[in-house]
Amino acid sequence: MTKTKTIKSLEALRKKLLKDRKKIQSTLIMCGGTGCQASHCQEVVDAVKNELFEQGLAKSVCVRTTGCHGFCEQGPLMVIEPGNIFYCHISPDDAHEIVTKTIREGEVVEHLLYTDPVSGKQVQTELEIPFYRAQERHLLAQNRLVDPCSIEDYIAIGGYSALVKTLFEIAPESVVREIKDSGLRGRGGGGFPTGRKWAACREAPGDEKYVICNADEGDPGAYMDRCVLEGNPHLVIEGMMIGAWAIGARQGYVYVRNEYPLAVKNTRVAIQQAREFGLLGDNILGSSFSFDIDIARGGGAFVCGESTALMSSLEGKVGEPRPKDLHTVVDGLWHKPTTLNNVETWANVPSIILNGSSWFASKGSKGSKGTKILALTGHIKNTGLVEVAMGTTINTVVFDIGGGGSNGNSIKAVQTGGPSGGCLPADKFDLPVDFDELAKAGSMVGSGGMVVMGEETCMVDVAKYFLTFLQDESCGKCVPCRMGIDRMLEIVTDITEGNGTPQQISLLEELGSTVSETALCGLGKTAANPVLSTLRYFREEYEKHISEKKCPAGVCQALITYTIDPEKCTCCGICKRACPHKAIIGKKKQVHAINLDLCQKCGICRSECEFDAIQVK
Amino acid sequence: MPPPTLDSILEERRSQPQQLIEVLQDVQEHYGYISEESMKTVSNELGVLLMDVYSVASFYKAFALKPRGKNVIRICTGTACHVRGAKLILNQAVGQLGIKPSEVSDDGLFTIEHVNCLGACALGPVVTDNGHYHDHMSPGKLRKLIKSLYKADTEEISND
């Protein structure tokens, strides 16, 4: 192994790696993200490697298992270069055909190609797929180029050259200015200007300073940080190193969710490799800069995504936030000046340094620069991770990239920004993905979760869902959050159970605004957003629950009953076997019925019935 | 492979209070829960008051203070899974096993847990059994999964 003690040795290593790569005839790029692992991609990788070995191609064909490509719904998936051929839903049995036909003979295996659900046509290359075509994949595209566990891969594609430029060509204060000029804003939810944060931390008195990477991605429905950290950990490490140089820190921490075992593993490997290569440690590349990174696993508390709570947790304490009379850039981890940025924010740093702030600022909208990764999920045809220039409209994301509602259903709303965000109705889809514009509409970009909700979603139930989540996650330190969320949940539960009164709507609004104004930290301050935004845009649904005691979407258990349509029932018995409460009666060849006394309204029978015979009223 | 001893987990971390969460993570990972005994040892060795060890262990969701079932079924109830019917999946598990989340079934074979997001949102509803991911779950698929886990365990017992 070459230790890269100087710039010269780093560049020599890069040259050698590139020379070696030229010998490779073709590369099979296999997505190995958590999503594709759930679809058993490892078995496909093993089968393909085995097949290449048997056909004597192991040396000339490279199989690269990479981080997430974003199109999780289609996994396991593979891209073959050169040619950009895209195969999806691959099984280990396809390995022989892929190697024999595509690698040896240059032919395409048609049954593995992607079929566009909108046009119904087969597509041969990744670039032609509408899901990818409408995106601007700056960060995500890099995932395909590297095996996350190979620092050599990262160096070969130019990795750590932004660090070299920083250490030897740019003074720390100029690095800060460059980030300021780029207009980069925090990708974790707050949207705070990154450059301003760095400048304040740099100017804060004290010799001991820290940088932290917040990878405690707790927003349900968002997984872009997992994907970036898991797929390209060296990019994040390089960003942190540049930040550390700029503010004058010698130590950094990556605080990562323990629910992301692959991200924990890949980051550990990356840190170890960087140490072995001399890229972390003392006098990096022969400069005066010494820096190291440690990893800390989160304990599964949503509130630890908040900067002060995260720092308490890093100190080994209960993750409770503290008042920000003094900002963390002055009084942070161990009461020392600390810069905390989210994974995606750090990942943007190296390219800003390499390409210049004006390059970054040329993308995006007036107040929100660059690109943003969004997690597009829910009732939509194409789900996965999407990266677009900020300022792109929700319409483009939902319809051009997402392909519209799943099963041809219409879309009722999009929930953006996780539990701190809000629900936007379909007539607001011309809004841009922009920090300020979405906030004005009562929602937020947040960390980039975008959960699409079809007509079958009850918006009051959605509000109840988020309140239940937040009640569970509130640390309990401040009264407005602890009690306010409790009371709001009580009211919304009343409404979903048919016990609501019209006065409760105004009470909810009043409570919501009090909690927003008085809670201690970001969790509490934004906790009312899901309620307030659904009240703003879907008030008639609340009113129907109250006045008519009906749930229009057929979701709220207390307001619905399940019955079996005798005309449609084929007496197959599937529902009877499926019901865990033994509430379905009926013998063979006899139309089934539901015993309403035993029925718990769990809905399992309806989801299992293949003939749409179970109705909800 | 036997789990590492508490002694080896504590190695190089003694008298370092800031290592509390990392130590508890390892105890949880290898022993499945954090016992009163291990809390006392951790308290002594790291130099953290027992009260504070308990407060941290009970604050974070990652830590269980009671033993869990042999099979841990984690059901993702994140927003993306919720809108695609995670509740049905939870109802299936609760109905089939007759236990509530965090409880252990009488035979000691199962614990159900709900987790706020597993980060595989595009594939929802998502369930893990002992760390293995299952995507696009339906009540029927979960029923079969639980049955197969049950069968594997009871056969193991009868073979012993």
C-alpha cells in the first residue's frame, strides 16, 4: 500500500490507478445500497462474479458494488459500461445470460430492460430513463463511480484533490469566503447559510474546535444522508477535512444512526483507510494540518438530530437540547466552538472548492443554490432518491420524475420536510423546491423527504400520525412541547374517533401557534406544522369527521365498518384464513360475512381479498 | 462465537464517561438487552453515576432494559411506510402473535418492535427480522415469514 505522505505521492498513486483502470474492458456497476440489499443484490453479485470467473473474464471485466443509485424500486439493478446499459430486477439466474450475451457478444438482454410505466416502452440505457433524465444528479451520480469501501476508487476519480487545493492554495479565511459566496445552505432541514456558520466558528475564541457530521437522519421518509454516507463516505470525510481546515479544528465526529448498519460499517472502513493512507492524522500530506475523525452511533432518538441534543449525546449524556443563548459555533461540543453540518452539506463542499463558488451558485434559485436530494416515496410510480436543482417545481418532481400516482390514482398531497414540515395540496405543486418558498406555504424543504399521498390517505390521520410520532420523540424537557403535543394529539384523536366538536379546530390552531412560539428547540417549534398545514389546506376533511362523523378516505377506524359484498365474494376463504381475530364467518362455497362484534377493523381482510369484495364504509 | 465479555467491551474505555453510549450500544448488540448488573458494572468502570447510566439507557430507543424474544421483528412505521399500510403490517404481527410492541411472546420466540424509519422508504412497507430486510410487505407475506421463523425454531428445539 502506498502511503500518501505528500501531494506527489498522492498524484503518483492517482496516475497508477488510472493506468490500471485502462486495462479493464468493461465494468458491471451493481447497486449495493440498503434498498438493493433488501432485494438480495449480493446473490446477484456473487453469481455474476462466478460466471465471469468460469468464462475466463475475471481479469478484464470489473464488478463494482457501489452505494445507492437512487432507483430503489427497480432493484437489484446494474449498469454496464461502456454502453450505459441498464438492467433491473435481476436475479442470480440471469448472470449467465448477462455475461454471455452482453459482455461477450455486445447484445442486450431484453427481459432485463426497464419498461417506462408511462409510455409502456422498453428503455435500453440509464440516460434515457425518464426518472433519471429530468434530474440533475451531481452528488448521487458520484455513487456509481466508487466502491464505498475502496479509497483507491475515490482517489482515482479525483478524490482528495479539493483537499490538496485547500491545504496548499487557499487560506482558511478564503475557504470560508468561498463557501459563503457559493450560497450553500444547510441540507439537514434548517437551511442556515453554511458559510456564515463557518465564519462565526472560525472567529469564535479558543484553540480547540470541532467539526461534526450530523448523520442522525431521523426524519421518517428521508434517507438521502444514509445513501450518501453509505455510498461515498470519502466525499463526506473530505468535506469535513476542508471545513476543519477552514475553522481550525483538529478533531471531527460523524454521528450516525445505529439503524443504518451499512453506513456505520462503510464510514468506519473509510476512516480507517484514510488513516492508513495518511490522509487523516498528523501533518496531512506534509502540511501543518492535523486532523482525525471518530464515529459515534446514535441511540435512536429523533431529537438528537437537533444540534445541541446531538452534542449532549456525543458527550455520552441524555440527548436533551439546551437553550441557544450562545450558539454552538461558540459554545458547542464540550463547550468548545463547533461546526455541525449535515451529511449532504459536507458532501457539497469538495466540489465547491474544486469548481468555484460561482459554479455552485449558478445552479438553483435566487435564495437556494445548488442541488437537493429528495426521497420520493409513497403513492407514486417511481420511488427512490432524486436529485434536482433547487427551484425545480414539485410538479416536475412528482410527474416528470415520479411518473405520477401509483396504480393510476390521483395524488391528493405531498408531505415535505418530515415531521417538521407540512402537507401541500395538488394545486400547490407549481411551488419550487426552495427553502423560502416552501416555508411561506406552511411547509419546508427540511431534509428532503417527499411523501406522495393518494386519494386513499386521510389527512386528519396523517396529522395524528405525526403527532403520535412527535409525542413519542419529544424529550420532555420543555413544557410547551411535552404538554402541547399531548393536548393536540388528544384533540385530533377525538376528531378521528367521531368525538370532535367544531370549537376544537380553533383550539388546535391556537395550541399549535403557542407551541411553535414557545418550545425550546426545533423539534417543538415545528411540531405543529403537520397539523397547521393540514388544517390550512384540508380543513373540509376535519369538518367532515366532526359534523358527519365520517372519514372520507375510509381510514379512521372508529368511523368505518367493513362489510363483504355478496355479489363479489367468490367464497375463496382467503379473508377468513387471514383474519387474526377470527371475525369472518362462512363455509366453503358459502358467501362470507364479517362478525362486527369481533372485527377489530384492522383492514387485513381487505388487503388480502383478490376480488375487491370487502368494502369499507 | 460467544459474545464478547463486558470486560472486553469496556477495554480502553474505562474512566471515560463520554464512552457511555458506545459501551451501552455494544452491550445491547451482543446481549440483546441491558441488565441491571451490566449497568452497575458500566457505572463503576466508566465513573458515571448509576442514576445517569439508567437515565441514558432508558432515554434512547436503541436500548432494551428487558430481554427480547429470540426473533426480533421490526416494523417500520415511518411516513412512507405508514401511507403504504404499515399499520396493517403491525396489526398482522400483533394479531398473529398476540403480543403488543416491545412485549415477548410466551414461548420467548418473538418480540415485535416498531421503528420510526429504517431508511428504505422506497420499498415500503419494510420489515426486518433479526436484521434481514423484507421489502413491499403485506399482511400475508408477514404471516408466512412469522410462520417460517416459528417452524425453524420449533424444529430446532425438537431436534435438540
